[in-house]
Amino acid sequence: MKAQTEQDANYISVDVAIVGGAMAGATLALGLKALSESLKRPLKIALIEAHHPNQDHPGFDARSIAIAHGSIFELTRLGLWPKLAYLGTPIDNIHISDRGHMGMTELNAEAFHLNHLGQVVELERIGQVLFKLLDEADISLYCPNKLASVEATIDAQLLTLDDGTRLSASLLVAADGVNSKVRAAFKQPLEQVDFGQVAIIANIELAHVETDKINENWAYERFTNSGPLALLPMSSVKGVERKSLVWALNPDKAKRLLSIPKDQFLIELQQAFGSRAGQFTAVGERYSYPLMLSYMSKPIYHRTVFIGNAAQTLHPIAGQGFNLGLRDLVSLIQVIEQHLLDETSAAPADLGSTQVTYAYLNSREKDRKQTMTNIEFLVRGFSNDYWPLVAGRSLGLRMLSWLPPLKTPVARTAMGWKA
């Protein structure tokens, strides 16, 4: 690692450079801008993103995600949720069941004295709004731009973009996903656990069920021997109820289901899920991606912090991926805020110092480890027909229904609150 030289005068100096402008990166940039304004401490923020939001953007594609109650609380504190709320479809109830077995239970917002357990948003739509907010904020947005190279020096990280732009950042934040170019550039290790599953995602239309219990604000988690099947509520279009499907399967079955006609796909989906949510009447484009747990054991480097999917990628079984990533960036904002408040020197605060990066590392260790352990336990425990596990999980789900107080820790996890 070398010291900066006179040549560095050719670089644009920023306090924080964020590589990756999907949900985590865009939210972090806006959150840091809000912090800068609240503390009246100007921060120079640069956000580098390779794509404008659309269905071809890997972070703002056709998927929908569940934003948990705890995450909405944090987004509200950042001043963002009021600007995004109209895009959300409420989750009022969650039905959890084990296909072919007696285990099932429900989580209801009313039982916890809440309006909603969470909200579902469509990534492409929310991406458009976030980028509009970025355009309105005093944030240097480099888009579409790719990171061409990065070089660590003692006092800064030096970034060169594909158009020749050069940035010198006190702190570099990698929010560029599981295939992080920042992580690759620094040759940082990534641990991976392959679950041997592929997720099929699609939007589904349903015919309403004539019962006073099932309605469009229900989410479903259905465990099968090949993997979990989840349905999230989406906004109705022209009076037609829609759900967002995430179906985890073994690769061979997923490949077959992606290739068959849509009407046959709906028949097999109905057979796998049952009729509890209603009759599946139409399916949109089907997409797929492999499922694995990927994580950095130490998501920091010299003057660099890794957040969101760049730090860890989860199985979607409990819908916690974005919620864990949001807690990453919220922790980073809090660490930076404390560093700025503690700063007594007249010189500009050094946001890339080891005090900042290690404070971030320590703040995330327990939550990351516990969440990843819980997710792996759910995947292993609910994706097979080994009879002791079947009996145990069925009894566990029934116990939640019989003894409602036992639902509290489960609900807290589902709602994105740290233990």
C-alpha cells in the first residue's frame, strides 16, 4: 500500500464513495445526505451505478421484496418511507404451513397491535423513485458508470470509472452485490453454502376466494419437500388480485417448470400450493436464480465497508435479505454519525479511519451471524422428508398456534427486529 502522490490532484475528492446504486446503495446515499443536513456537516457523497432502474437492472428488476415492520421504522427515521409508502402493499397476516403435514400457524398484525407486519414493494417501481430522490439531492451520481479499477493508498481509496473519471474517497462502501467488483479487486474471501436449489420468481394472478378470512393482504410461506414456496401480496391491477411468487426447487425440476407452457405451470403450482390462497389464473414472465448462502466473515477492508448482498446473500425463505442489508447501512450511518459527533479536531473527519470501519464491524457481528444461522436452519429443517424433522417442525408450528405467546420471537424475526 502506498501513500498518495501529487498525481492524486487529478482525483475528485469525496468523503464517501458508494459502488452499487440498487436498494442498499441508493438508500445509504440518501441516508448519509439526510445525516449531513441534520448535523450541518457537509459530506461529499458519490454513488456509482452501472444501470438506470428498469427490468434489466439486476437490483431493480421484476422482483418484489417484503420490507419488514422494523425496516419500515428505520426507513421512516431516515426520512425515506413517507416518500415510498404509496408504492407498498400491506402484509396484514402471514400464513405458514407444511405441505402434506398437519403443521401450520398464522401471524396477524392485529394480535401484535400493529397496522401491518410489513409492506411489499416492486423493485422496478421503487428504483425509479429512489433515483428521482438521488437526482434531487446534492449527491454526485455517476450513472451509467462502472468501476474500472480501485487502488488502496494510506489516506484514501482511489477509484477510476469506465469513462475515465477519478475519485479519491476517504471511505469506500461496496454495495455492488454478490459478485462485488470491489471485493474481487481486493481479493477478499467469500464463503458460500450451496443449498442445491433454484428459485423461480414470477407474478401470479388469482381469482378471489369466497371467504371472509383470506384476502389480498395475506402472505403465505408453504414448506414442501423440495423447498419453500412463498406468495407475497401485490397491488391489484384493474381489480385483479396479484401475488409475487418465490418457489425454491431442485435445479432439474426448476429447469422443467421454466420450459413448460404457462397453463401447465399454473396447474403444477396449484398442485404444490393447494387452494388456500385461491385459484391461480395467470402467470407473468418466469425468472430464476440459484440459491445459496454467501457471506464475508469480515465485511471490511482498508477504508472499505461491505454492505447488503456484497457482504452476505441469504436464501429467500424468510424474506430477510433486504432487511438484513438495511440494518447494515443503518448501522454504518449510526457509526458515522457518532464519529462526526465525537470529532473535536478542526480538520475534516476521516470517515475511512480504522475507528469507523471496526466500529461498523463490531456493530454487525451478532445480528449477521444470528440471522444467517436462523436462515440456514430453516432451509435445512424444512426442505426434506426426514421423519424426525417432519414431526418436530409440524409440532413446532402447531405449538405456535396453541400457545400464542410463543409467536412473539418468531414475529419479531419476521418483522425485521433484532433480537
